[in-house]
Amino acid sequence: MASKTARRQAGRRSKWAAAALIGIGLLVTGGVYAGASAAMAASDTSTTATSSLTVEDGKKLFQANCATCHGLNLEGTNDGPSLYGVGELSVEFQMATGRMPLQMQGPQAPIKPVQFTQEQIEAIAAWVQETSPGPSYPSDEILDGGGDVAEGAELFRINCAMCHNVAAAGGALTEGKYAPALTETSPLHIYAAMVTGPQNMPVFNDMTLTTEEKRNIISSLMWIQENESAGGFSLGSLGPVSEGLFIWIFGIGSLIGLTVWITAKSN
């Protein structure tokens, strides 16, 4: 009897042994799972970084999203113009600003949220360029903002201010059309607009404005975007309209109020 009791006590385990074993098992399992997850994430990241859309992908995207209006091979339809010769620069401009795809017919395609990623847009543009070449992307030097700002501002006033306002704040045109503000437009899209002439804008080819002059205009607009109004309150940068309204409401209103006050005091 005594020997049985001693044998039973010698084989008894501590009450914390099971908890310790469970804890070690959970730690090992968690470590293995975390390591596997990190490896899979790194694999996915490297795959995403190295993957890129091809020209053939651009063709498929175009035919799925744009061919209804522009035709399967850029030939155009009754609902949209041909894209022969427009080039990748025009395609990138129209899609990256949200103007295309067009939601409805109207006087002008409005700027709206972009519906494609930049990679998809560039793939579509590359296919259009390969199928029917046209204006392409400029060199980085043209978009660096290092041109002659003073000359660019003068060129802008001569060629662009009648529609876009001297302060690049935009303005209304006829029949529901308008010139958009350029206060947040990227240098690439400013250049694309000058070269491709979207909407109601004329095309400024190298015979009208040289490449260096385009660079100067872009530099002046970049300076406007980066610097606040030097004249105090911009009043919307709408020129004499807002300035005259301000004078009538606040300037003359203040004079009338002062006159009434002086009269009341004298009485």
C-alpha cells in the first residue's frame, strides 16, 4: 500500500505544466504564422512592384471602356471623334483630369474625379500612341519651372489671359463654355493643353510658341501657384468686377455710414 502511494506521487505532474505547454504551443504557432504572413506579404509586394501594364493591356482597357464612342480602332463613331493622331499626350490629359470618359454630351467636358489609375491611363495612352502616333510627353526640363518667369507672364497675358484671366483664375466663355482656372493645374497638363488644344482652346504649335516660350509660360504659372497674391486680398482674382463690387459695397457703404453718423452728431 505504501509503495503504491509513493509511485503515484512520483508520477504526478505540476498543475502549471499543462498551461505552460499550451502557452509554448501558442507562441510557436503564432511565430510560424507571423513569419509565413510576412513572407507572403513581401512576395506580393515584390510582384506588385515588378508588374506593369503593357500596351496590349491598354488596348483591352480602351476597347472595354472607350470604344463605344471612339471605335475599336480609334476610327470614331457618331458619338465620339476619331483619335487618329491625337497622341498619348492628349489621351493622358483627357483621362488624368477626369474629362474622359464623358458622362454626357454638353458644351464642354467638365473636370471630374478620375476613373482609372495612372498606370491604366498610361497603358491606354501608349496603345493609342503605338496605333496612331501624335504629340508625346515633353522632356523634364520643360516642366521644371526654371524658365524666365517675367517673359512667361508677358506671354501668358498676350496669348492666354483673355480667356483664363490675367491671374489664371479662369473665366466664362459663350454658350455655356468656360476657361478653367490654372491655379492647381500640373505643369504636364498645362503643356498638354497648349500642344493639343482641348475643348475650345487653340493649338499653340512651335510656330506660334516655341518650346522655350512654353517653358516660360509654365514657369510663370508655377510661380503664381506657389506665391500668394502680392496685392493683398485677391477677391477671387476676377479683376475689376469683384474689385468694383467691393468698392461699392464696402467703400461707398462706409462713406454713407460715416456721413449719416456725422449728420446725427451735428443734430
